[in-house]
Amino acid sequence: MRPRCAFAVCHVFMLVLCLSAAEDFDWTKNDHGSFYYGTFPAGFSWGAGSSAYQTEGAWDKDGKGLSIWDVFSHKKGKIQQNDTGDSSCEGYYRVKDDVSLIKELKLNHYRFSISWPRLFPTGIKGIQYYSDLIDHLLENNITPIVTLYHWDLPQVLHEKYGGWQNISMVNHFNEFANLCFERFGNRVKYWITFNNPWSVAVEGYETGEHAPGLRLRGTGAYKAAHHIIKAHAKVWHTYDTQWRAKQKGQVGISLSGDWGEPVDISNQKDIEAAERYVQFYLGWFATPVFHGDYPQVMKDFIGRKSVQQGLGTSRLPTFSPQEKSYIKGTCDFLGIGHFTTRYITQKNNPSGRGSSSYFTDRDLAELVDPRWPDPGSEWLYSVPWGFRRLLNFVKTQYGNPAIYVTENGVSEKMLCTELCDDWRIQYFKDYINEMLKAIKDGVNVKGYTAWSLLDKFEWDEGYSERFGLYYVDFRNKNKPRYPKASVQFYKRIISSNGFPNQREVENWRRKAVETCSSSNQLLAADPLTSHMEMVTEIVVPTVCTLSILLSAIFLMFLLRRRN
């Protein structure tokens, strides 16, 4: 008994040591502060991003197979105005054009994703397309940051296995990732396994808003997430054991997280609710990757609600001890996608039979401040200080990992052709400044990716929502790109590596808006250009054909009269 007792005491002592070593996040300290003028560390990387399905088009060309988004968007009523990504920005055909835009912005890196169904099962030309894109970027001294999964699962894997509901996806994804490492890894040094798995799990398998459109309330999201986490870990280990030594690259994951701020920072219940909000969002994936298991609060709340429903086990799956150690530490860098913030308060949701869902499991309510700027998208309010709070939370919870901000930006919902996007300039200015403050706090942020390079297909919003630095005219078959004012402003931040002084930053804004005014006049005339194209391509050939027919009839009439 004595050796066992001694071992138990030692185990408890080590646990206490680990817990005391972890820095606690201070929920009561929210220093909004004034604008901070200063520069980023030397070598800080500036970029912009895109994803395959949102920008490439060419949905059925060169051996590309169907993705779940091809099938989902073709179903009537799933996407705003029944839009699809069939052609989108035609990025598949405009590699050189878009790399020239990236070069014009003076970006250090460009983040894009590889379409799984463009490579499997017969995508030889797909491999060439991505190889050419990578080469063009490197020729222009732009670092490629490559996402392996940005939501476009091959449809055949959904039909055959049920997609991310099935454990077999772990090996299928690893096979795809291994091909990418083999073909591109000699040139790509930054790999992201998954982009925002929260959306894949919740919107794909819980609410059905996204492809594949399943509504498996209370179980589907947890099951999908469980397999995604395992797939991420497997791919990290594959790279670590087979490729790292010769390719010298890094593998991370990109997690999205809105910040949750307690409504009342003096109310412990509100603080606990806010922490639940962040743990059920970012922590759901980050905690297993960094610590080997789900956040304790998720295990407690979902477990308790499952018991109240009369279920024998928790709806949240469990990792075995071997899986925990296999998953823990599978992150060379953490990608953070962040857009907005919510105020959070305690709310007891019912947990009767049949009423369970990811959202009711959290026992909280989300609120917004009506004073927060809202450029038109009902979910995206500008709350810059929430960004600094989130970055500091990551630092305290996960041992201050290397962070690349992989998505940050603001959209507009406008039918007009407005290039003077003053609200986007303000958003970038404020959010990038809060990131600079976080670095000053000691957060290890290595790079920033503005979302996004181009206007593109915005999932269930179709083309009604625009995030781009460059405006894309989707009515024109050539999909021309026009720089918005934010292009000039972001370019100045990059060239100065931050915010040198107040006068200069104000001057940037003034010049950016001035330059967009002339471009705006050009774009205002663009409907006329599109109209003229229609005249040239449709009306003129039709008139010519009719003229020829009428001439032939008239000639026949004359010949008959002569006879």
C-alpha cells in the first residue's frame, strides 16, 4: 500500500505544479486604451487570403470531381439568390493576374487552399495548377501558406462514408495530405490542416446551413469535430515522421474564435458563461491539440445534459489515453481567424428529451452593443478590443504558441459598386492596432492575413456579401478586379510595418479615399461596359444573322419574279 500511496501523493503534487504553472486569464481586466503608435517586430509577415471553392471557379474542368459544396450550392434555396461557386472569380484561369495583385500589395505571404476533389481521383492538371501557383508566388518572393481543408470535401466521400461523421475520413484525409506534402512540400513550408473546423462541424452537421447540410442536433457536430481533431493529429504525425527532416516545414491548424466578453465583469456567473462561450468555440479544438483532451467545462456541461436526457453516456465523444497523448502537441503554430465579439451572460437552457443542441448545451445568451459599428452583415460588428482579449487568452491558456492570424476582415452587403470602403479602412486600422498591443503584451504573433484578397463566393450568402480588398465584377464574364481604398491603406501599413505616427496614418487614409474616387467613376461606368458586351456578343450576331436570312429571302423572291 505504501508505494501506491507515495505514487498517488507524487501524482497529485505534479498535477498541482502543472496547474499553478498555467497562467490564468484575467477576465476583470479590460483595458481598451487609446490608439497605440508603434511598429511590429522585424520579420513580421503580412498577407492576404482566399480559399479554393470561393475563388477558383472551373468547378467541373480538367478532371476535378464534385465537392459537397458543388452539390449543396446546386440545390435550390440553399444559397442566397441560388448563387453557386461554379465560376466565382475564375481564379483557376487567372493565376498570373492575381499574383500580380499580391505583388502590388507588397505582401510577404499569400494563404490559399488546395481543393481535395481537384486532385482526387484523377486531378493531374489540378496538381499542375497548384504547382504553377506556388512557383509564381515564390518567383515574386511571396511565401505560400497552404490550407489542406477549406470545406470542399469530395462528394464521393460524403456519399460513401457520411463524410466527417465517419472515422474512416481520418485515413482518407491523411492520404490526401501526404500527396500534397510529396508534390508541393519541397516549396511549401507552412501547412494548415483545417480551416475553421467549428464551422465544418456546427454549420455542416448541426444546423445544416453549410454543406453537406445535415441537421444532426446534439450529436453531429461533436462527432464531426472528434474525427477532424484525430485527422489533424494524424497528418501532423505523418509530416513529422516522413517529411519534416527533409522539407523543414511546419504544420498548424486555423481555428476561428469570436471573443466572448462577460456582460458584467463583477458577476462570476457572467464570467463563467463567457469562458464557456470561448471554450465551446476555440477551446473545443485548441485544448485537445495543446493539452490532449476537451475543455473540462465542455465535458461537464454536455455530460450533465446527456444524463438529464436519460442517455447512458455523454453526447461528447471521449479520447482514449493513447489518443490523448497522440493528439497533444500536434501544432507547430496556431492559426487564428477572428472577426467580431459578443457580450455573454448566464442563461439556463432546458435539457429535456429531444431538446439538445450544441447551442443549448452552453447555457448562455449572446448580446451585442447597439453602439458597435455594423457595416451591413448582421453577424459582424466591429469590436477591436475583443481581438486583443482573444489573443491574450490564447497566450495564457496554451503556453504562448506562435500565432499566425489567418483571417481578419470585414464585409459589406451592398448592391452598389462602392470602392471607397472607409469602414474597412477603419476596421483594419483598429484591429491591426489591437494586435500590435497584444504583441506588446507578450503575445507571440508572427503574421497577419487580411481576409480576403478578392470579393468571392461567401458560402450560404452567395455573392451578397463582400470581404475583398479588390472588388470583383461578377456580372462581367472576365471578372475584372478593381482596388478598393483599403488596398492603399493596407499597403501603407505593410510598408511602414505598423503605425509610425498620427499625422502619417491620417494622411494614409486621406490619400486612400482620394485615389478610389477616380476608380469609382470608372466602375460606375462598368454596367455600361457590361451592357456594351451584351450588345457585342448577343445583339450584333443576332442582327447579322437576321440580316443574312432576310437578304436570302429577298434574293429568292427576286429570282422567282424573274422566272
